[in-house]
Amino acid sequence: MAAWLTALTRRQARSITWTAGDCELVVLANPMDSGAGATCVQATITLEHPKNRADRPEIEIYLDDPQQGRPGPAFAFRSMFDTVDGPDYERERRAFDDQWRQRFADTPPRPCQDDP
């Protein structure tokens, strides 16, 4: 995940800060997005040229219960991103990737065109 995000954002990101803890990109009204009890890994992207002070894209990877003292497998992706059309909440990595490419036209092409 880190390699994909770094490759995608390398021309526009000043930095990517990784943290872990309770899920933050949650929608309590929707059980799919409640994040109840889940542990997440978050990546906050600091842009070279943000639209405004609040323009800090964030992705979150939901992790299953720890197993043998190690983080559990990833089971969900969430993101909040100020797209061309305004802020948007996404559930798929490909949707985030597509919206990033729409906003930042100089993003390098995908390594594989049929990459999901």
C-alpha cells in the first residue's frame, strides 16, 4: 500500500505521514463504515500546493483483529479527498486513484493499465 501511494502522489505530495490507531474515517449511521472496534492504519498526505489549509487527503486501511502479536490482514479501504468536484468519501482504492488522477493531471501513468 505504501509503495502504491508513494508512486501515485510523488509529484504532488510534500510528505506522507503514517499512523495507526482507532479508525477515524467513520460514518456511524452506516454499519459498513462504522469502524466499530477496528484498528486502522492512516496515511495523511501533505500537499505541495493545497487548495486551502484543510486540503489534506487521508486514506485509512481497516485491519482485522491481531494474530500472533501482529496486525491482522487488511479488510477495507476508506479515503477522504478534496476532488475536482469537492470533498468526497470513498471506499475503494481505485476510486481514490482515479480521483487523484483527475485532480492532478501530471500524475504518472499506472504501471499496469489493468491494475485494479
